[in-house]
Amino acid sequence: MFDIDIITISIAIVSMVAFAIPFYLNNVKVKKEKLNNDKLLQTFLNSHNLNLNIQDNWRKQYFIGIDTSQNKLVYVDDLADIKPIILDIRDVKQVKINEVSRVVGAKSNSRKIIDSLHLQLTNHQGKVIGLLEFYDGEKFSDLVGEPILIKKWEATISAEAKSTGKKESLVL
């Protein structure tokens, strides 16, 4: 029916392979970066004797986790250059979401654009001890679940801070 010669088939195969190579190489590079970041993070956690019970990472950049046995919160805003923030949950009195947003468009056709999301942790004296970035509109053009994630962590840290406060008052 069809007369396809060897040259046409070989050109088609070479074209498909040439098209697929960049995707394969990018996939290998991303996996290598993720393994390296995970290794750096695990080394840091092991050096501080932390065993995180609850943890999340998103956008291949941010990481947050809690070691409930030691009451420690670990936050990293750049997994490629791990400079973590470690906070004692016993010092946290209040957890609040800071959202910077603006409204764009006419009244009938307006929409809210979120420019940044931060989790603000304050101590018992009312001083801010942590401002944890969950989303920055300057770095990313869209939200990928950050509003839900920040609400989850607000509830988690609040509950953990309240439970550690109750444990301490029972011990005293």
C-alpha cells in the first residue's frame, strides 16, 4: 500500500530522538537537583537531631516542617541554598496569615491579585519572631495551592503551640 523507503524512516526516527533529547536531559537535571536538595536538607536535619513529623515542600524551593517531640519548627525559603530558620514552638503565642493583595478592574468585573503570602509568628511579648514566606508575586506569576497550604500551617502551628503550652502548665 505505502512505499516508505529506508531514508524516510531513518530521518523520522532521528527527528523524533532529536526532539526528545532536551526533555530527557531536563528531566535528569531536575531529578539530580531534587536529590541534591533532599540530601542537603537531610544532612542539616541530622546534624540538629531533628525528626520531622509533619513537613511540606513546594515549588522546588520552600520547605517547612515540625519536630513535635522537640517542639521545633524548621523553615527554608530556598532549598538550593539551605539557610534554615529554626524556631521553638514554645515561644510562639500567635500565628497569623499576612496577605498583600490588590483589586484590579472595574467594580463589576474586578478580581483580587495576591502579591505575597507570609505566616507571621509572634511570641508572648507580642514581638514578631518569624515571618515565613509562602508566596511572592515577584518570583512567581501564579498561585499553586499556597493559600490552602498557608491555612493548613497556620492551624498546625497554632494547635502545636497551644498543646505545648498546656503540657508546660501541667508540668509546672
